[in-house]
Amino acid sequence: MRVKTTVASRQSKKKWFRRAKGAYATKKNRWRMVIQHLEMSMRHMYRGRKQKKRDFRGTWIQRINAAARQDGLSYSRFVSGLKNAGVVLDRKVLANMAGEDPASFQKLTALAKENATAK
């Protein structure tokens, strides 16, 4: 007896078509175009998830640099001073602190100034 795959292939295609629901023109209703469109969009999504991490790190560094320069310290000297002082805070926390709690960030800046040259 011959095995028919109609039901399985229809279910598989329906899944792809559901994902392409919001696409424009033939990218939502022609099989080949749906496949091409979704494969490309999945590549972009994958790349975007990696890019987002780099973008956020850059944003955090800019915020820390701006806040540190208000206290007369460059970003590199600030981070070096914190490292020499033994302070272990990541850039996300430092950027958040610079924006939401400037008083404690100024204390960190003072600590970094003291330990900027010490090794």
C-alpha cells in the first residue's frame, strides 16, 4: 500500500503560512515565496539577537562615560580605577546607577579617582 503524506505536508505548510501571515503581497500566500521570506527573516532575527547585545553594551559605555566625565574622569580611567579598587560591577549596573542614582555613582567616581594610578 502506498503511503500518502498529504495530511502531514499540509500541516507543515500551514505552519509556515501562519508565520508569514503579516507579510506583504505574494510573500504571504505563495509557497516558494513564503519559504524564502521566512528563511531570510529568521536569519535577520538570529543576527539581531546577537547585535542587540553589542548595541546595549555600547549604550551602557556611553552612559557611564558621560556620567564619569561630569566628575572629571574619562571612561577608561574610571573603569581602571574601579578594577584597581576591587569593585566588581558590570557595565549594565554602572549605567543604571549613573542614570538613577547619581549620588552613589559619584562615590564610585571618587573611589576610582583614588585608585586610578595605584596598581
